[in-house]
Amino acid sequence: MKQVHSQHVDDESYFDSYEETSFLKTSYEEQIKLKSQYINTQFQSLDIKSDIKPIILADHPQHYRHKVTSSATNTKANGKWQLKLGFYIENTHKIKPVFESILQHKAIENTLKNIETILQKNKFTAYVKGHSRGIIKHVLIKRSYDSGDLLVVFVTQGRIFPNSKQIIGMIREKNPSIKTVVQIIQNTDTHIVLYGEDKVLYGPGYIIDKIDDLSFKLSAKSFYQVNPEQMMKLYHNAFDLANINKSELVVDCYSGIGTLSLLAAKKAKSVVAVEMNATAVKDAIENASRNHINNVKFIKDDAAHFLETYQERVDVLLIDPPRIGVSMNFIEAIKTLKPKRIVYISCFVETQIRDIKQLNHLYDIEAVQPVDMFPYTSHIENIVLLTLK
């Protein structure tokens, strides 16, 4: 049986550039069977009040990725080195100079092809550690599901980007859907793709996407699910389980740019959103203003520290942490606060289960709802509803 796991494939890191091969030649029906077996096996040691719900399938399991990170390398052609874009080969530091895949949205794939050609014609080369000439490290593209607008990010070694205006003009001539271009400037060797200073080269520096009737600003460094169609199913199902009403206070930890917080605000009396990343908090405040929502309070703080010092009654706690899950301090704070309901969304089921086991004596597992967020990969997203005993 192929390995199935749930590592968060959208972490803004070196590993976002990997192309996973294990599921690419597996039928969608077989993928769902394997993922169902995985979820059932992982939860078999826990007492669940009802059966694990069937995985929510993707209507379009191919070409769904609306964010793609390609990495630059140099290959020899006709005796000369030229830049190629591609993905890291799984479990290696080697780049496969091919970016076509059944995962990427076709508009992004086409844009990457044009960018590669234009960079080659203008004699750009990829940065190589220990050499001073190459500058391009990564090219990242985000696409708005609502409008089709594109955001292009060039990650460079150093500040210099020769003839950037002309380069952008040539790229936009081929791809007019590009509404903004950003440069991420790195001065060190790092595996983190979006580490460094960001500089807007063209446009406003962000694009806009929608979830239901709410608009969200997507900037170069903001986290946003790569599969918008499945993201909407994920959030709708999470809120169906949460069953929030107009008399309740909701706390949303790891709130990012405010997607869950603002959706919850339409259902709740008030929402407190907690996020450590200052840029994400700034974007979230702008998103609230953009949508004329005023019953959300955004707080820049560590989630565990915030819960440890929070004094209000919490009706619903929303948790959507990175793959490492939550800390023991966070768990202890939950034990003190005792929110009535917890909706735990996870991109890494192993740490989700580890955290839930720490709360077994206080909470019942009312529902488990997996979502196939990443077809043709071994990853799975999962929602768990916990209710206070």
C-alpha cells in the first residue's frame, strides 16, 4: 500500500516546490480508498460518537492548484547554460526542470512557460550557491479563483533585477491576467521560499479572491488554500459542524488573513482572531474593512499565550494550526478555558490526534470529516468536532 500522510503541502517553504510522484498514476477511486483506510486506521484508538464521515471528494481532481512554486535551475543546451523552471524531486535537493503537471491550473502552467522563455531570452540564469552571477531562485504564481487574476512573485538572490520593467511588460503582453508582480529579495541561502524583503514591481502587490460573498486580499506572503473549490467545501462543512449562533463568542486561533474569522463573524455575536504573523494580521484587518464586518477583533499574539491570559467565556474555538499542531501550553489553556465546542481543522492528522488525546477526558469526539484537498497526492485535510462533556 502506498504511504498516505497529511503533511501540509502549502507551507511557505522549500518543500512547497516538491513534486510528489506516489499518487500521480493512481486512479482517483483508489486514492480515496487509500485515504479512507488511512483516516480509519489513525482514529481507531479513539472513541468517536458517530462513524467517520465519508471523504468529501473533489469535483475537479486535476489542475486544481491555484498557487504554484517553481524553482530555478541551470541546464546545458547547445553548449550553453540556460535557466529552467521546475520542481524539487521528492526527498532530494535536485530540481527536475519540468513544471507541467496534472495538479497545476492550466493558466499558471502557461504563465510559467512564458516566464521561462522570456527569462531565457534575456540571459537570466538561476542562482547557484557559491557563484555570483545567477539571481533567480524561485517563481511563484497565485491565481484568484473568482476573477482569474494572477500574482507573480520572483524570488531573487540580492536586490538586482536587471530590466525588470521591460521583463514584466513582455510577460504581461503574453499573459494579461497578471495584475501584479512582486520581488522577494534574499541575501542569504535559505530553504524558506518567501523569506526576505518584498518589493512591489508592478500593480498593487496583491490580488482579490472571494469565498461566498466575502472578498479577501491575497499578497505574496499570505497563506491561502491552494485548492479554492475544496477550501469552500472544507469551510462550509466546518461551520455546519460548529453550529454557531448569534449569541456566541468565537475564538479563531492561527487566523491568518481572516478567512475563517470573517466567515464566522456572519454567524456569531463576536469573534476574536489570534495570529502571530504581523503581515497576516494587517491583511485580515483590511479584509474586515473591505467586507464591512465590525464584530471581529484581530490580535497579534502567540495562540497559546493569548489563551493562557484570556478571561472571557468561549463558546466555539476554531483551530487551524500548521502541521506541527499545537503546543502543550495551548492544550493546558484549553483545559482551563473549557470552550463548549472545538472545531479542529488539520493538515497533519498525526499531530491532530496527538493533540486530541490530551483532551479526551474533557471532550467527546462528535464528528470526523476528512476532505480531499489535494487529489493525486498522499495528503489529506481533516475536520474534528469536539464537545465539552
